[in-house]
Amino acid sequence: MTPSSRTLARGPVWPLFVAVAFAAVALTALVLIENQKLLGAALAITAAFCFCAARFGGVAATEVAASENPWLLRGLITVASLAVIFVLRDDNFGLLMLATVLIYATICLGLTVQMGYAGLTNFAAAAFAGTGGYTAAMLGQQGGLPDALVLVCGGLVAVFIGSLLILPVLRTRGHYGALTTMAFGVMFNVFLDANDFFGGPQGLKLPGINLFGWDFTNDIHIFGLVLSSYVNYVILTGILTALAMIFVGLLDRSWVGVWFDVVRLDETAASVFGLKIAYWKVLAFTIGNFLAGLMGAVYAKMTGFIAPANFTFGDSLVMVSIVILGGIGNRWGVLPAALIVVLLPEKLQFIQEYRLIFYAVLVIAILTMRPDGLVARRVRKLRAEASA
Amino acid sequence: MGMIGQHLLNGLMQGTIYGLVAMGFTIFFGVMNVIKFSHGDVLTLGAFGGLVAVWAANALGLSVPLQFIVALCVAMALTAVVGAGISHFLIMPLRNAPPLNMLLMTMMVGTAIREAIRLFFPNGTNPQRFPELLPAGGFNIGPSFFRTDAIILIIAGAASIGAVYWIINHSKFGLAMRAVAEDTETARVMGINFGRIIPLTFALGSITAGFAGMIYALYYSEINYSMGLLLAVIGFTAAIVGGLGNIWGAIIGGYLFAGLQTFVVAAMPSMSDYKNVFAFVLIIVLITWRPTGLLAERGSERV
Amino acid sequence: MGTITKRGLAALAVASVLPLAFGSFSAAFAKDKVKIAFVGPLTGAISPHGIGGRNSAELAVKLMNAEPNTKYEYELVVLDDECKPNVGVQVVTKIASDRSIIAAIPHYCSATAIATVDIFNRFKMPMVVWAAVLPEITYAKKYPEVHRVSGILIGQNRIGAQFMKARGYKKFVSFADSTDYGKSMNKYFTQFTLENGSEILGSFSVPPDQQDLSAELTKIKELNPEVIYFGGLTPLGARLRTQMAKFGINAQLEGNSGIMGDAFVNAAGPELAEGTLTFFDSPPLSKMPGGKMFSDAYKAAGYSEPPEAYGPFAYVATRLVMETIEKVGPDRAKVTADLGDVKDRPSIVGPVTFDDHGQNITPLTTSYVVQDGKWVVWEESEYVSGKRKLKNLP
């Protein structure tokens, strides 16, 4: 134990170092390892480590340390991320997958605000991401607009399209809300398929990102090292994910988060307190859709190609399943869940046509064993909140 | 529009299938507050079971009517067992989890069933021909062609809807089911065997899937591993639009959806690409207008 | 090219027994290992084609490795693109950035291939498309890395339209799926049919997973065409044929390469499939030198799934890639350069010649008709001799 000198109540910080270092190593290993047996071993070790950490109070210690040293945590994560990027620097595929994981995670942070905080149901996240992607593609064809604005426009158009759905979303709840958004998601896809203006089922090509004169498609030459061009995307998506994490965290810890809780848990009570329920729901819906649209635009630019088949109802389901597997309402949960959901099918290529059934059975197993998700939602400690 | 009678008949047939599927959704929801998305794939399983039964019966040299009966019994028995099994091993343990978890779980169960059929049924990815067991042919009224088998199937479908309605509202089992649906705790106190009623209810709902699967197979003479997915989406939609937990709502929703699809193609054939866009836009409008379904469920909120 | 010689076949038989007898003895005279990649849809509704293609590519590698005089030992890396462009981009990035993989045999689905050609170009990885048929794959840009053994769908539609004109058909209805494939098929069908002065009474487009076609068919019955043209894949095609019969529509069905294969006949049943026409870019295997060897070897290898229509193309593409590597060595740039020069290379699907876009321009488009539950070359069918008749012949 190395007690911090300033206050007596402080816990040790070393679990934080261990946790971040472990996460970085596990992440790198998971991305790099191609051999099936090694991968299985790495997964087993990771699971065992997590289990032991949870069993012997390591997780709790890490949480205490993290909440007491937020800036240390952020610094450690930055250092660890740079280390991971350095190790993966010329592994194009690994970096592409990493960026994809980060994009999914950020979209799911938006979903966390919608579904976890405000209690809305959104089964059309892929459609909103697709809206952003198509916006980027169409604006790219026109040309003239700098890419930073194009990406933001992706988010704004998604918000605009989402606002068409506001009325049904406000009026419906639960399964009825699920149907509205599901219908929208399916409709979005059919419309793009039928329509020739947006490229039809063949899709559209679009160039990579060029941010303030920095061309993302070029390899980076730095200190005599050559870094893959995908490092650009990993850094960009990493920064966006970090900002979204911080933003969503602040949201949750502020009064807004408390209002969201009230709106989600008891609408009647909320209206008794004079809360405008519609206002908070619209806010959550807007935040989520903006994140989806923004990251959809980044995704489209990164892969250089979009087609309706990228944004199907099935993809929306994948995003919802990330939120649920991670533990609905917990922003940290989406990171491991996104990693598993995005990376696993890719790592399972060796079982070829049996991938999907294996994946389905695995999700069933996780749901049965951890009904609250990998990282369960924390009960709000109001006293701590108030003093924070 | 000389074919209006024909379109009406087409819509009626599709609506019967959709309605039957939607009815299953509504039964599960009514009793357990569960959306069981694997319902469509259980239907597929029933149809494939029926196909194997027909092959076997044919190999044994049974007559066509006997083949038909064997296939129907196998399909319904198979779906009943699978439905009860899913409820007992997967849904019951999760019944206190958030509804979304349950939705994801049942979707994954559906995926597993679907993939299993695709991988383990011989040549399972390709569509399979289902033998014609009902009298072929039909008769013309004006320009419309009325298929004999379609008429038989519509009547059978309507009869099965009636039978389920009777079971739920007039049988002892139905009474117990409704009691559990209304208030599980009280029902338990009153001596209703909760642990038995739930699997039986799921068996009943799944039997309707098996029946719908057979209707489907006989009407289209072709089945494939993925047919249940779209039917589940449509059945779910129909059940919700009609109002979850209300059997008549599900039936109305089913016919409504079929009517919508048929109408767009019949009225604007050049826009047939967009028919699902129209259908879903209308669904969104309907659900905005009646946020708890056309026939609102009893008890204000369940979700 | 010594596609599959008898010796090769014997060697395969020996090779499959050897490991049993000597364990890993073969490692003793190890050659340099060379990796090549196969990409196709292994899950989802179109997976039979992907799996058939994979088996065929695997067979090509096995046979090549069994030949004693090769310089390298080949290893096939198999990846599933799920027929989705985004997944395609992922897996192609994976193989293209893996320097140990020299070349690729990618894609059944056109939208996927269109999405990935840029990546092949960017990483300078040579590839030979085995089955996708949209023209844009090779013709949208001029990438030296991109080649394709399968024909483009323009050719089969041109020949189909000429064929139907020669029979005297005048009134058509087009029925296509709403994917890029169906849309493109419909586009060229419409173009060539109108050029021939025929009439198209209506065009229908439905999602490939739509089950109930009754609304469309009722409309088609009203239009009363002589011919229904179908642009799509087997599942929808079989559904269309089955439901046409149920509605008593007695039109001639004109298919395309998407329904070629036994699966269509099995799903529709031999009676209903009878007389269905199709235009496909390869003569039957039995007609081609080495074709019978392929069928026999495929059977001998014990695959439970059939090779499907494009399996032979996958075999040819894989074979072509390996022959090139044998010639110039496992070097991406050299393989790319050498593939560009392929001319009149005999293969089991006909001679292969790549134009300056890497497109095989010599597909032997052949007309087929279903007769007694089998796809038969039109010229050899009983329909030519007049013993049987197509429907609605004017």
C-alpha cells in the first residue's frame, strides 16, 4: 500500500496503473494474435484476470483510484493508447479494426445516453450513422467544404433526420418505441436501395479525410519511423471517443444526469417535479444521433466506400447488443463490449461458415451468466455527487 | 382494376399468415411481458420438420392425406417442444432482466436456430421444395383466379385463430394462463402451478407458429432457412400496431400489414421498390397516432 | 496448361493417403510456403456459392501441391466477406497488408468487389476476381492489380436478347431483385431488348428476401407477357417459378447466370423448371478440356457441397494465380505484371484473355435450357429438334 500523502481517506493508486497497463496489453494481444490457440489462451487469461480482480476487490480499488485521480487516469490512458499505437504502428489491419472498434464504441456512447440514461429505445443507430456517412459522401461529391465541417455536418444531418422521428419517439415507450425506430431503420435501408440518387445498392465511393491540410491517406514519417496511414484514423477516433467519454461522464454526473434518471424511472414523478419530460428526451435523442452521425461520417471516410448494406437493421442490432452486453447505462462497459462484438467475428474467420452460430451461442451464454452486462450500472451515490 | 378480387384474396392469405405469427407474439407478451423474437425461426423449424415428415411418410408409402396429417402433427409437436424448451431453459432464468436483454437473447436464439438449419439440414442454405399435399387447381370468377388450396388454408387459418381464442378464453388452462398474466403472485397463491403454465403457454404460442409454418409451406410450396426472420419482423410489427397482449389486435395488425403491401403494388406497380418504405412510414404514422396500438392493451402500461 | 492431368489426380489420391501412412513425413522435403487468399460469402443466403467457390479453390491448391514439379507449396487463406462491402473492406485490408500473402482470389458479390478494388490497388496486391459480374469492378478504374476471369453481365444479356429475338418473342416483363446485381441485370436487359424492337410491358423490383410475390404476379398476369425475364439469384428465382405456376401464369421464363445450377431445379422441381432458359458464361464442364477431371477430382475430394456454377471459375482463378507465381516467383509486383499479359490461356471455362483493364474478354457465353431436371446446352436439347417447345412461342 502506498497511501497518497494529501488526505487520509485516499486509496492506493497502483491498481489504476495495473488496470490501464493490463487493458493496453490485453487490447494489443487481442488485435495482434492470429493463432487460434494463442488467442484462446489470451482470452482465457484476460477473463481469469478480470474475474480475480472482481473477486478480490481489485475492480473496486481501481474505481476508487480512478474517481479520486481523474487526471491521472486520463494521462495514463493517453500514454497507454500511444504505446498501443506504437506497437501496432505498421499493422494496417489491426489499426483499421481498432479505429472501427472506437467508432462503434462512440456510437454506443450516444446510445447509452438515449437508452441507458433517458430510457428511450433506439433500434436505428446504424441508420443514423448511415445518414452521417451519406452526408459525408454527398458533400464530398460537391467539394469545397473542409472535412472538419463535413464530419460535423454528418452529425447535424443525422440530428435533423432524427427530428422527423421526434413525435413518434416522444409518444411511444418500450416495445412500441422499439418498433418505431426499427421501422425507420428498415425504411432507411429500403429507401437507399430503391433510390438511384444516393448511389443505389452499389453505394458511393468517397476520399479519405483531409483535416486542415493533413492528408489521412498518407503514411506518417516521424523520428525516422514509418507509421501506417491508419494511425491517423486511430488517433482521430481515439480523440473523439475520449471527448465523448468525458462529455457523457460529465452529463451523467451533472444535474442533467439526475433529470435523465427521473425521466427514465418515473415519468409521473418527473412531471410532478415540473420537469419537461419531452425536453429531456429530445436532448438525449439529439446527443445520441449527433454522435452516430458524426462517427458514421468518419467511418465512411475511413473505409472509402459506403453502401446501404453497411447500415442495415442488423447493424443497429449489433450496436444495441454492444450497449446491452456492456451493461446498459454504464459508459465504461461499451469499450470491452465493442471490442468483443466487433473484433470477435473477425478473429473467428478460421471457423468460416460456423462463425455466426458460434457468435449467437456466445452472446446467449454471456446474457445468461451476466444478466446485467459485463460492467453493471452503478447506483448513483447522491451524496458523493452533490459534493463533487 | 379488374383484378381487385384477386388482390383481395392474396391479401387475405398473407394476412392470415401474418396474423397467426402476430398472435404468437401477443400470447408470449400477454403472459410473460416478453417479446420472443425467435418466434419466426421456430416457425421455420416447424416447416422443416414437416418437410422431413413428408419425406419419411412418402418413403413409407403413406397416402397423400396421411402424409399431410403426419407432417402437420410433426410440425406442431416439434414447435411445441422447442417453444417450451426455450421458455424453460432460456427465458425463465432471465425473466427479471431488463426487457431489452430478453429481446437480444431471443434474437440470438433465433439466429442460432436459423444457422443450425442452414448448416445442418442437408443443402440447407438453398431453398427447399415442399411437396403439394393439397388439391391443386381452382376456379375463375371474372378475371380472378381462386386457388383451391388458398381457400382451404385461409379457412384453416381462421379456424386455428378461433381455436386459440377459445382455449384462452373458455378453457381451464386459458383461465390459469390469464390469471398468471394478470398477477403472477396472486395466481401462485391461488394454487396455479406457475412452473407448468409458463412452458405450456409457450408451447401453445409455438404450436401456432408450427401451424403457420405448415400453411406457409403448403401455400408457397417452397421453404428456406431464413423465411422466419422477415416473418418475425412483420409479425412483431403487426402485434405492436394492433396493441400487444390483444389477440384481435394482432389479427387486425396482420391483415393491415398485408393489405398495405398488396395495395402499394396493385395501385402503383412502378413504385414496387418503395412498397416497404410506404408500409413502414404508415406504420410509424399509425403508432404515433395510437401509441399503444390500435386496440390498446388492457392496463395502461406494461413496459 | 496442365490443368489437371491424370497424373495430378493420381498424385492427389496418393497425397491424401500419404499423410496417413507416414504422418508428417512430407515435411522432410519441404518447399517454400506461399500463401494466397480466397475471399467469398461463407455465411448468409448466398453462401452455397461462396462455399462451392472455396472448395474449388481449395481443390486447385491441393492438386497443385500434389504435383511433384512445383517450386512452392501453396497455402490457401480463406476469408468470409459475408457479401457485405464493409466486411469486404476489412478482410481485404487484412490480407492485403499481410505481406506474406502474395495474391488473392476475391468476391462473389459485386458491391463488395467494387468496394475493395481500391484497397488491392493501394497495397499493390494482385487479384483475380472469380465470380462477381458487374462491369464497374474492372472498368470503373484502370488498376493493374485487378483481374477477373468471370465475364461481365453485359455479354450474357446481349446474347440473351438476341436469342429471344430469334425465337420471335415480342412482349416481356422484367422481374429483378433490388440489389445492385438485379438492377444492373435489368438495366442491360432493358437496353438490349428495346434495341431489338421488343416491348417491355412492366418492370418489377423486389427485395431478394421477399417471400410473397402474389401482388406482383397478379399484376403480371394482367399484363399477360410472353416472357418473364428474371434478374436475380436462385432463391428468388425458384420462388418466382413456383408462384408463377400457382397463379396459372404460363409465360416463358428467361433467367440469367444467377439461377444457373442444380439448386434452382431442386427448389422449383423438375416439372416446373422444365424449359427455363439461362445464359451463362461457360460451356458445360464436360465439354471443356480438363473439365471432367475437375468434376472427378471434386467428387474424389469428398466435398459435401456442390461447386455451384462459379466453382470452376474459382478453380481457374486460383490455378492462374499459382501458375503465375510458379513462373515469376512469390513477388506481388511481378505477379501483377505477368497476370496482365495473360492471353488465350486455356482453362476449364474456356480460354482466358485479359484486356488492358484485366477483364477476361473471351467468355464463351452459352445458352442453356432445363430439360428433364438438367441444364442442357440449347443446341443439344430436344427444344432445337422441335421435340419439345418453349412456352408462348409466337
